[in-house]
Amino acid sequence: MSQSLNFANQNLRDRSFKGRNLVGADFSGADLRGCDFYRSQLKFANFANVRTGRSPRQIAIANCVSFAIALMFAGTALISTILLITFILTFIFGAGIVNRNTIYWVAIIAIVVFAVGFAIAFTSNFALSHTKSILTAIPISLLVAFVSGYFGSTFTKILVSGAFNAISNSITSNSLVALLTFLAIEPLQIFGSLYLFRLAINTSRTAIGTKFQYADLTQASFHKATLVSCDFTNAITNEVNWEQAQITKCKL
């Protein structure tokens, strides 16, 4: 084996080996978290005792994505809540229900929905993926709740006031058209929220760490390897040695 194919016991995190000719390469004991072996030639390669999965950089990126999606979900849930409450109140009680006190309480409910929705979506991501950083997710959720309550009240009141005025005007103009418009928009808001919630909690759980898609692993050895969050989709795995390998959350 040439010296260039000796990667034994090395830290190779986030390295790309896409399309490389690595026939007979020795990766034994190496840290392969975040590595990409897409379409690589890995015949007779030695992956004994390797460590695979998501690298710290991949985890950080996934957490940021989860944070952004959780914010989008919470925002969508907030708008859905405002639309639902304001329409029901206006449709039942008329434009006379619109006053400062009503706007205040609807805004409070919407902010609570936002804060709780974000906390559930964001922390559930870590809980379901068994990520230790859930202890970090909880204070982040509490911080978002505080910020949304302290700084978001004025903005939310503006949204509620605008929703009341728009809905009361539409109901006064044509109540049937207003009802049909509400029945068309609200389900889209709700289903959109549910989709974003599912996306938020699955961001970390379904993320792939080490990639072996379309790689040729003929007679490669994964003896005693720790295989976590690996993708072997469409890889050639003829006569691969999986003896004593620990395989978790892998696509085979």
C-alpha cells in the first residue's frame, strides 16, 4: 500500500474523498465523521475501528437550520392564531369587539403560542435525536420566549390590529366572501405550520454524517467499526466484512 493511502488513526473529519481512487486504503482507527466518499473506489479498503457520524461542524449547521425552521414554525403558528381568533370574534360579535383591551389579550395569546411553539419545535429536535446539547436548547428557548415577550408585543399588537380591521371590513362588505376566504387561508396556515414543525424536529434526527453513496466497497472491512448516521445508498457492498460493527441510524 502506498504511503498516500495510509490514513490509519488520523483525524479526517469533514474531509471530501469524492470520486477518489482509494483501492486498498487503510482508514483503520480514523475519525471519519462528516467525510464524503461519494462514488469513491474503496475496494479492499480497511475501515476497522473507524468512527463515523456527524462532525461537530455538521451538528452546528444542523442546529442553526433547526433554529431557523423553528422560528418559521412559531411565526406561522402566531399568524394562524391571530387570524383564527380575530375572525371568530369579529364574525360573532362584529366590529364593535375591536378595542385596545381585546387587541392586547389576543396579542398576549399569540406571543405565548409563538414562544411555546418555538420551544417545543427546537428542543424536540435535540430530544428525538438524543443530542446531548439539549441542555443548550432549553436556555435558548427561554431566551427566545423572553425576547418575543419583551420586544415583540408592540409588533404583535400591530398585526392583531391590522387583522381586526381587515377582517371587520371584509365581513361588513360581504360576510360570505369573508368566510370563504378564511376557510381557504386558515387550513393552509395550519398545514404549513405542521409541515414546518415536522421539518424542525427532523432536521438533526435525519441528518447524514458520513457518506458512502455509490461507492465501491467490494471486500472492504468495517470490523469493529462504529457506524452512525452513514449513508450507503446505492453503494456496492459485495463481500463486505461487517463483523462486530455497531450500526446505528444508517441508510443501507
